[in-house]
Amino acid sequence: MSLHLFDTATRQLRPFEPLEAGRVGMYICGLTTQGSPHIGHVRFAVAFDVLRRWLERGHGYDVTLIRNVTDIDDKILTKAAEAGRPWWAWSYENERATTRALELLGVLPPTYEPRATGHITEQLELVRALVERGHAYAAEDGSGDVYFDVRSWPDYGSLTRQKLEDMEPAEDADPRGKRDPRDFALWKGHKDGEPETASWPAPYGRGRPGWHLECSAMARKYLGDAFDIHGGGVDLRFPHHENEQAQSRAAGLDFARYWLHNAWVTVKGAKMGKSLGNALAVTELTKTVRPLVLRHYLGAAHYRSTIEYGDDSLTEALAAVERIEGYVVRAREVLGEAAEDLLEASRALPADEAFPTDFRAALDDDLNVPEALAVVFGTVRDGNRALDAGAGTGTQALRHTLLQLLAMLDVLGTNPLDPSWGGGSREDDRGMEVLAALVQDRLDARAQARAEKDFATADAIRDHLTTLGVVIEDTPAGARWSLR
Ligand SMILES: Nc1ncnc2c1ncn2[C@@H]1O[C@H](COP(=O)(O)OP(=O)(O)OP(=O)(O)O)[C@@H](O)[C@H]1O
Ligand SMILES: [Zn+2]
């Protein structure tokens, strides 16, 4: 099966065909920089990071990924005012906190990350086009607001399959001067009490862009009038994405061809949210949990399935990561190759050699990560068995299996040898080599003492190593060691 993605617009699994052969344009709605992110906030970035990696590594597409920053909006103005800070300082601080959190979780940077405030001209161009085509109007009350005229666009509601008459009034703007309560703001006129720095000159009066408009304008600028994939959290389907699509299409642009939405992180069944008091900040959690474990946790579920966070969640994720790491360490021990060399060899494998058929089939089936992980753990299990059996595993076969495993983990963003997790550098490897040689010396001396029935010496060596944190396990194939 070729790559199929579940398109939320048609509610169907559709074969993925890019507009232009070999290239994919993808836009995902980034965060509003109103605070530092909790683990729910970053789920979208992890989910679409896996898609991006699979498109690139699994299918060889040249992906242009645009993820915007909403650096101005009502919530930012309110929270900055409450904190007594300029909105732009507040916004920038939270943007950096978000970037740090995403980097911590191994999310690859997008091709470009445009800010809403850096694209006022592009947004105003779109407003003008909509006004000229009769799909938008400036409020007649002099407020400076410009609204999208939902009744002028018969297709309004098509993304989320809603009829106009069933829709609630749009919440994102004052009702001043609206023709229809469901009309939404494209441009928000400056209000008394708002900082002067939060408005820009426009033909309709000073103001700032509406949230929906920025994504349409920036997607157009960097991906063109039509592009392949638009993604975001499931709550963005309405009104945000419905409005993005309506205003872009009404302006004559084809816009997104596939819509993908990821599900929530919940706690006791409720969405994790700051205002709900159940949020876990990424940087708080990573004080006690390794980022790699958190990354595994957030990426392990199918992107369209809810992740219910509970007390045991991260313990299970840790066990899963350690199972993988344990095998990688064992296999490397046997192969005696530096992490960097193995990484390089794995990344140099052509895609058809790098990925087992069932792994490929799993990810091609709407990014079925749980099934892909089943292949990963199957590989680990079989690999451990082969190592247990000792003979019968040629080094070539072992090496190939390890390289495949690393390639699969690379796609999932959880490759323990990736230097971004803070381990696996060449220096670490050299240190480990020296350590391994020294420990092996002591183990040989212990084996010698045992052979001579000098158990006191053998035990003393073992005890000394244990005190140093070296755990020894006697196996039929001889003593094995690991660091506690
Ligand atoms: N629990 C969650 N699971 C998955 N995605 C989430 C979650 N919470 C927020 N998001 C994503 O982050 C975006 C910004 O979220 P929002 O501003 O609602 O954050 P919040 O922390 O829930 O805010 P609030 O403080 O208003 O509760 C959302 O549009 C959504 O796509
Ligand atoms: Zn958006």
C-alpha cells in the first residue's frame, strides 16, 4: 500500500499524492505565545514531526514545513498586562520557552517559522482581496474592524460539515458593526487601553490581524496558493481551520489539499489545559523524566487517539525506552562499533533497505505508530533472543538488524544514539571503550581467581565493582556487566 492519510475534510483515508512530484508543502498551526507549553501543547509538534520524518526518510520527499508563531492576540495582550510586561517581551519569552521545549523533545525545526507580526503586509493584502471580491467588509461603526462575510461564501462550513444556520456567533471579535453574528474578524481595530505597539496602520484604521487570517497569509507566502498538507490540534478544526479555508478560497486560492488533526492529551478524561489546572509543563516534567522518555510517551499513540495521562504513563514509557536502549547497548557491545559510525551507516541505508515491510506498511497506513512500534519491539525481542543464543548470529546479520532498528527509531524521533539526547558522542564512546577494557580486566582476574578456587579474591573483585556501580551478571557465556 502506498502512503494513505486520513483527511479530516473528507473524513476518508486518502492515498497521498503531492501536488508536485517529489515535494511536499506542509503547514501546521503553531502555538500562541501566551505561556510556556504543557505536554498537551507540544503533542501536535511531536505528531507532525513523525509525519515529516516519514515523508522525508521513508518516501524521499523534499518537505517544506511551515509552523507559525501567533505572537499577537487577545490572550497575549491580557496575560502580558496582568504580568505588567510589554506584550512583545512576554510573547518572545514564551516563544523561546516553546522552542526550548520542542528542541528538548527532539522535534526537528520547521523549514521556517514565521511570526504573525512579521507578516502584516501579507495579511492586509488578503483582506483587500476579500473586500474587493465582496467577501469582507469594514465595520460601519468606525471601529476599524474588518469582517469576513460568511453568508457571501456558500461553502462556509464545508470543512467541518456544518450548516450556517446551526452555527453559534463567532467569539473572536466584538459584535460591533457585524452584519451577521457569525462573521469573524479578519482585522481588529485598535481599542482604547490597548498598547500602541500592538497596532499597525491599515486602510480600515489602525489595528492588528485576526488569528485566522495570519495562517492563510503565511501559508500562501511560503507554500503558495495551493499546498499539500495542513495540520493542527483537533480543536482547531472549528472555527480556526474552517475560517482559514473559507477566507483563502474566497480570495481565489486553492489552499490545503489534505487536513490532518491530532487528538488531545487528557487527564481523567478532561483536556489538559492551563486554565483547567491539570497542566504539566514540559520543563517541569523533564526535571525528573528524561526528555527521550517523554518524547516516546507523546509519540507512541496513534496521532488521532487521545493520550490519557496517568501516574503510570511515564513508568511504562521508561520501561519501553529502556528495553530498546538495553538491546542497542548489547548489540553495540558485540559489534564494538562507535555510536556515530552506526548512526551514519543507518542513515546511509536506502529507504527500501532501512525499513522492514511491516514497519513501512504501518506508517503508510495513516501513520500507525502503535503498529510501527510493535515492529520495533519485535525486532528488539528477536535481536535479544539471537544474542542470548550466542552462536548462529552472524555479525553481518546483527549489524543489519541494528541499523534497521536505528532507522526506525530515527523516524519515530526516539533514536537513543542520536546526539540530541545528550549521549552517544565519540568522546563518550572512547570513555566507554576504556571503561569496558578496565572492567573486562577485572572480570578476567575474577574468572582466573575462581578457576583457582580463590573465592575470597573473586568476591572482593565483584564487591569492589559493585561499589563503583558496575552490575555484574553471570551468564553461561561468561560474566556480563552494565552500569547501575
Ligand atoms: N491537552 C491538549 N492536548 C492536545 N493539544 C492541546 C492541548 N491543549 C492545547 N493543545 C493545543 O494547543 C493549542 C493552544 O491551546 P490553548 O490556548 O487552548 O491552551 P490551553 O493550555 O488549553 O489554554 P487554557 O489556559 O486556555 O486552558 C490548542 O489549539 C491545541 O491545538
Ligand atoms: Zn492556523
